[in-house]
Amino acid sequence: MGYHLHITRSENWSDSDRKIGRDEWQRIVEADHDLKLYDDSEADSLDPVYKLEIPGLDNAFFYDESTGTIDVGRGYFEDVLWKVLEIAAKLGAVVQGDEREYYLLTKAGRETTYERPNPTS
């Protein structure tokens, strides 16, 4: 399976109490020229997978209906973390890893914390 990052509004990414709506995700995808369909055959799928065009990097951004999160997996996530954080900010959400740690950007660089950041700051 592999390690995932999750864009979420819930306290924990696996909860479904504060879902990001599918329509919100679709608006992000339609407005973001960096995100491309992962595979053209998925164009008609209810939950298409998107990726950043980074040579040699396999990455995937997809909507999880059950939790209302945007999940990011495949490949080494450091290369796509900037985009994950950008999307989270647009959605008023946070970025959380599988082990419930949070990722954020500060003036000093990237930080990881187990304390939930405030997505509006």
C-alpha cells in the first residue's frame, strides 16, 4: 500500500465528520493547471485520479468519498508536498499523514507536528 498524505477538515483524516465535498474538490481540479488526469481512461470515472507532471515521479491525488478527504499517494511525497499544502489552504483544511502527524510550511521551511494547526492562520 504505501504512505499517504490526507487533506482533511476532520480532527483525524480517517474521520468523516467535516468532509470536503466532491464539488469543492472538482472546482480545485478544474482551476488548477498543475493537476492532470492520471490516466485518460479514468476521465469518465466518478473518482478520477490526478497527478502533478513531475518527470520520474509517480504521484496521485484522489477524492475519498467515505472520509471526504483528498488523499495523495504513490512516490515520495516531499516532491508534491508544496501542492498538497496549497490545495489544503484553498479548502480551509490541513495536511495530515497516515500516522496522524500534520505538515505545514513556515518561514523557516517545512515543519511536522502532532498538534493540529489552525488552517486559517
